[in-house]
Amino acid sequence: GLFDWSAKSLAALGYLSLVAFSDIDTAHYFGERALQMQERCESEAGKARTIYIVHTFSFHHVKPMQSFSKPLIEGYQSGMRTGDKDFAMWCLFFNIVTLYMGGKPLKFIEEQCQASISQMDELKEEEHASCLRMFWQLFFNLMGSSNSTIELCGEAINEQEVVFTDASHAAFVVVKIIASSLSGRYELGAHLNIEKGDKQYLMIKGGINLAFVFWFHRSLCLYAMARKNKKKRRHYMAQAKLIRKEFTKSLKNKNPNVLHYVSLLNAEKAALKQKRNQEDVKKMYNDAITMSARGGYVHDAALAQERFADFLRGIAGDFKEAKYHLEGAIQRYTNWGAMGVVEHLHNKYHDVLAGSSTN
């Protein structure tokens, strides 16, 4: 029969089909049926949980994540009305994740973080607040409002004082990989340790939607290290290949959220092939920039243009075009609000930006 937790249970069954069988179609089917069932329930007691499960574990394989904010806010409001503050706060957390992944302005996301954390603290939901504080500090770092780039130490949190749970440590490694990638600390990102408890959250199929972000930046760090360290190039490329293969499979399954990821990773791979025509590689980078920008992913478009400039400078030897794309990346990062990243690029590529042709 139909009771308060029927929809939530059906959504959970869909999630289990992903974990056990990597069955995206079944997870999607059960997710849609669960939402329909939830609407038929007289009580909304389990609504926050149903919305949380389908939008955190299932729907990011089949639906654009930019559409997730509205239902997640609805889940938060429902949870607050019914006293389910635990899942209300998780809906708030993943709303912030959705805003970040969709490329919304950092200042806006930071303000939403502050408001959400205030509520989490008031309700004494410590794990949720700890997870979100890590992202809040990341945003401060990216915006240049902190003295740190990699370390999560500032107004929002001090990573040395965190008592980790499995969930908060998974959030920690995601934040660390983003910070490593965007601040050019590729070796740190390539070797960032994943603990046993992180793995359930970071599976591409069966994990949370943030797993896409983690593995995308991990792969970029690996390709960057392959470009930098010729002795270990094969080692880094082999690891990056496995990740790119998973994203390619996801794209073939019509995932609408990974096309720009695959485009950039394909360009990164091609850039390392000595026999590859450089004009082909340039086209692949330009396609990655265009696809990211058209999707509204201003931060990923900026990153793609930054990586293209690095290729032009270090491999193609075209400093004039490298300068053009660095300036484009800086403008995109500026539009996003990432002035900390802008400062990093000015420091790293001062020779190119100054018009010098020396390495």
C-alpha cells in the first residue's frame, strides 16, 4: 500500500540498482515513479528524503543539473515543515553544489553558503555544516578573500580542527581536488589520497553528483602531470585514460552534464600525442571552450581556455596565441568572481602576459 515512506523507499531502490548493477535506466525509472508517488501521498513526511535521493544519486546521470535547484529548495522547505531537518539540510547542501557545478557567480554562491550554514548551526546539524564550510572556504580561496589557496584555513573553517566523518571527508577531498586543479597544484591533485570511506560517495555510478567534479579535476591533474613529467608520462596517462573512459561511457548513455568534461579531457589527451596535428588539437580545445560556455559553465570554460593557453605556450610554442587565450581565461575567471585564480595566473604566466617569449 501507499504510506509515508513509500516514495522514499522506491527512490532508494533505484539508488541500489545503481550501486549493485550500474543500471542508470532503472534508477531513473524508479526515481520518476517515486516523485509521482510522493505527489499522491496525503502526507509529505518523506518528501525531503525522496527529493534528496533522486537528485543526489540518480538524476544527474539523465537530467541537466541546472534544473536541480528548484526541487532541492522544495525538498528543504518540505523537510522544515515536517520536522525532517536532517534531509532538509542535505537538500540545502546539494543546492549549493548545484549552483557551483552550474557555474553561478561565486559571490552569489558564497552568500547562499553563509545563509545555509547559519541555519545548519542553529539547528545543530554539525555534519552538514562541516561539509558546507569546506566549500565556503574554497569559495573564499577562489575569490581571493583568503590568504590560502589549497589549505582550508580561514574565516569558514580550519581543516586541522575538523573531526571527519565519512561524508565530511568525501566533501574534503572534492574541495581539495578543485583547489589543486584551479591553483595549478597538479601533483597534489594527482596524488590526493582517497580513503576507504570516500569511495562510496565518489563512485561515478552510485556515488553523489559531486563525484563528477572530483574525477574531472583528478583527470585534469593527471594529464597536467603527464605534460610536466615525461618520465612518468605513461603512468599518469594510464590513470587519466580510465577516468576519461568512464566519462565517455556516461556521455554515450546521453548524460547531459558531461559533454564539456569529455571535450576538454579529449583535448588534454590529444595534446600529449606527438604525432597529432596541432591544428586538430587546437580545434579540440576551442570546442571544449565553446561547449562549456554555451552550457553556462563559465568556470569550466575559463579552465579549458587556461589549459589551451598552457598547451600553446609549452608545446606549440605560440606565445602570441597563448597570451590571447590567457587573457580570455582571466576575463572568464573575473566574470565568475575568482580573483584568487586570476592572481595565480598572473604570477604563473607573467612572461606570456608581458609579451615575453622566454620560458
